[in-house]
Amino acid sequence: MHSATPRFSDSPNARSKSITTATGVDTFGILNQHAVGNTAYQVGVFEDKGTRRYMEDAHSFVVDYAGVRGQGFFAVFDGHAGKHAAEWCGEHFHEYLLEALRAAPSSTIPDVLNETFHNVDRRISRMCEESEGKIHSGCTAVTAFLRIEDADGQQSFLTPPNSGSVSPPAPAPTDDTKSDRSSGSDTPSGDSGEETGAKDSKAKKPKKSKSTSSGSRIAKALKNLGGNSSATVTPTSPTSASTAPEANTHASSSPVVSPPPSLRRVLYSANAGDARGVLCRAGKAVRLTYDHKGSDKQEAKRIVDAGGFVMSGRVNGVLAVTRSLGDSSMKEFVVGSPYTTETELCEDDEFLILACDGLWDVTGDQGAIDLIRHKEDAQEASQILVNHALARQSNDNVTVLVVRFKSSMARSG
């Protein structure tokens, strides 16, 4: 499955799937669809191409992700050197994660996210190779998976138990889609920047949060870009032309499972590059991601150790980020290994911001939190942040996705 060649519109602008709203409770796994009856959280997304000639960002979200009421998938993808990588991820990343969850039900979610990033990275790189030079783009990514689980990290309320899906399992990945996972010491493990970091929340009890990160010893594996790696091939724009049979393959009419209310909510995040995720906990910014930039000492050392160099903060003098999806010509240095965090949500957690660097280049973590903390409407909040970035003379595309946890709205509004 997922073997056809992706087809894109002629527009140079990246297109995310149009946002729609289901009048009832269920979205049946449809991408970028709100549900009026969603009582777990509220999603708002706003974007602007800013001063750039073209829009190269994309976004995606799925309500009641993987067929479990209250779960969610959220992501922002920031493209460079063209729209294709970001646009493709906006349409298909959530499908790859779902397949990885089904294929490895006993794996930890950070490991599943790591596997997903590697599979997506290989697929985009192969797509670029198959384009005969027409596509050479990459993208940074920040993703979040809100999962409902038992105290031991399982989902025993599902029958049969699995890692978050009530649909029949997808075929297991072939050998060439299995990534070489490691927790190498070259991967940053601390907070980046001046704001409160993910590891700060790690020490708070009972508000558990722990960080894990993937190593970079995958250069050899990433050189093998051919083979049967997975990929869906539907377009990412309503105006894109495609006859791909895989369209909406993960939309499902299966009933959504409602878990017991006593279970915990865990927010799993993963990022590659400088797209960032920030959680508001009792009004304080908690960074859940790590900025993979050439200016970072640990990342620069990894690049040099791999045989590359960093000049003026850019990998081999070209790319400002040190990790991304795609960028096949620089894959030996610019890897797709994500930084992951795991945070159990509590009553103090109010909302989540996912955004590209078009926001973070001109706004600090706490500044962004303060701007929208008292805005109960997630859509209004996302627009406020985008407009703020533009007013601060951001010179990039700006995309912001805000997830408002409904249990905290009354307290923070």
C-alpha cells in the first residue's frame, strides 16, 4: 500500500486540507474536522504567508484520534526549498503515526513517534529522488498526540487491547521501513532558550513529565531511501488533482470508544527542527520541544562529527536547521530523528501552542502564553498570535495551532 507517486497542484503555495465542522460528536477520523460535541478540547488554527512570496507551511489535526474519545493529533509543518514536504506531511503524517501505532502495540509512544518520523523522512526523501530533481524540499515538524491511557501507559479499555486504534491492524512495516533507534548522547536533553523547559516539569509531582530523545546514529539507515517504505498519496489541497485510491483511508465509520473518565491524559510531543510546542501550566510556559539549529553547540558538534561543518549557523553553509523531514541531499547531516517528551496533563494545564519559527523568532514562550491566556476561544487565540508576529515584523510564514483543554477554560478565562 501507499506506493503511488504523490501529485501536487501547480500552485507554489502549500495547501492544508480545508477545515470543516461535524455537527455531532463524531468526525470518524476525518482530517482537520472539528466536532461540535467535542468536550475534551478546542482547536484553533490560523496562518499567514507574511512577507514571503509563497506559503510553505501546513498543519493538521484529528479529533478523537485513533478511534478513542478525547484523544487528538495536532501538528504544524514548516517547509523550506518548496512546499512539497510540508504539504505532504500535512496530509499524511497522521496516517503514518496511526499505522505505526497499529504495527507496534507494545512499543512506547515516544518510540512509535520516533519510528514515524523516520518512516516519513525516508518517504519524503524517496519522493524527492523519484521526482528527478523537480522536488528537493524539506520541512521542520512539531507534533502532539493527546492520549488517554491507564496508569501503566496501556489502554486496557480497548477490546482487543492495542496502542490506540480500534480498527483492524495495518500491515507491519517491511524491513526497510524499520528505523535504527538509539538514545545517543548527541541528542539534546535539556531545554532550549530562555523559557521554562520540558525538563522543568519533570520534577513536578504529581504533574509527571519526562523527556526522551532519539540519537543520530541513523546515517547509514537513512542512505537506504528506496524499497517499500510506506506513503499515502492523496493531495493536500482541494484543488490538487489526484485519483489515488488511498484518499481518506483512515477515515472510519467504526464506533468511537469512550474510555472511563478516571484515566489519565498524556500529551506526547515530538519535533524536528525549530518548530516549537509550548504548554501553558498554571500560566507558566513549559517548552515541550527542542530547537534543532546550527547555532546549538550540541547539534553543531553532531554535524562536525558526521563530517559536515556549520558556517554562520547553517549546516554546510546552507540550512539553518539541523533536523528536518526530507532534505535528502543533506540527509547524512540533517537527520529526521525527533526530540520527544511525555507529559501527564493535570488540572493546571490550560492550553498548548504549536507554531513554526515565524512566531518564535519574534516572540518568547512566556510572551506567547501571556498574550492568549485569557482568550477562551482557541481560534481567536491562534489569530492573535499570528497577528502579533506580523506586527513584530516576522519575516517568515506564520502558522499557529492552539489546543484549549476545556476543563481549564473556566479558571483561566
